[in-house]
Amino acid sequence: MAAVIERDARPWDGIIPEEELEIYRRAGWGHPTGLGRWPALLVIDVQYRSMGESPLPIAQAIETAPTSCGEYGWRAVPHIAKLLAVFRELGAPVLYPHVAPKSPHDRGQFELKVPGVMDVPRRGYEFVADVAPRAGDILIPKFQASAFHGTALTSYLVGLGVDTVIVTGCTTSGCVRATVVDACALNFKVVVPQDAVYDRSQVSHAVNLFDMASKYADVLPAAELAQRLRTQIAPRR
């Protein structure tokens, strides 16, 4: 599986200068690691708090939902759904690390930096219907950016025999990136489908995808990943 995808499909084209890309190529960054034998799909924070109720432009979405990524989140939903369908076919595990409702005693450094995260209505914590969990999926409430921090995620993955973590959801520069870095540090193979993650800043989205592709994960389109999963992973029932 190639970490460096075709030129016309790379989200960072036109954002990372060509001379910097050449430095990375010459130094050998971004070597592909591929899929292992058994993957897990993480669907991170795909809740109405990060989307809003409809695919509005982000400038409008934040008027009623300040934590929303607006239309960028809604664009990712069909790609997440595509991967969910593949995982259902394979009988492979699906886990939902998600933002838990916050109480005053949960106020930490992040909440001090972004006070609006304390004011999300209860509906905002619900999962987006098109990609909501099903019976048998594993829900993992989290209070920090990484899905591994202070949770049982590692224990679940080890117990399930997982060697590859596919990370979807939001935000690319925040919870996705933090989870990807931790997964790599724990020696899981990591894959980020570039169109199944999203962020409120498209520049930050692109730069973080480039950096993850260079150091921590294979980055490629969801459709290509779905095809590889179907051809390389044997279903289990």
C-alpha cells in the first residue's frame, strides 16, 4: 500500500511547496507499510457536534454549532459509510471513540483553550445517523484528543488480534492525528483514508495528511482502501 498517492489525488498538492516535497522524497520519508492481517476501523467523533444538522458551509454551521466542521464533515460521511460496509462484509471490528458529554469537573487545558466545547447540547453528542454504531460495535468514550489516552482501546485491539488500525473521522489535525501518532508508537500499522477524515481548516487538513503520510501512516482514498481490504483481507465470521 503506497503512502504517497498519485499526484492528482494528493490533498496537499499546491499547499506543500515542491522543493519541500523533493526534500522528503530524497531523504526517504513516507515509505509504505501496507495492511496487516487483521484491521480495525476507528470512527472518531462523527457526532452532530462536529457536523451540525445539515451540510451547511462552515461559516454558517458555526453560527448554531461552534464546534461544527460544516460541509467538510458531511463530505466525509459517504466515504466512512463505504468503509463501514466493507468492515461489515469482512466481519472485522469497528470501534467508535467519541467525545463524551462534559461536566464542569472535566474542564482541562483543552477546555480552557476552547471554552465552546463545554456548551454543546445533548443532541450534539449523538452519532450521525448514516454512520452510527450497530450492535456489536465497540463504543469508547474519550476526554482527550487521542483515542488511546486513558481508554481501553489498546486492550480491545490486542484482544481482537488487530495489527492494522484504519482511522476515520475528525479532526484531521486533532483527534485523528493524535490517535494516529499513538497507534504508530504502539507498533500498529496505520492507514488514514484521506477523504474519510475532515477538519474545519482545509489547509490544516492537507498539511496534517502530508505529515502523517510522511511519518506515521499510509494515506490514500477510501475507494482504493476499500478495494485493497476486499482483495487482501480474508473475511471472518
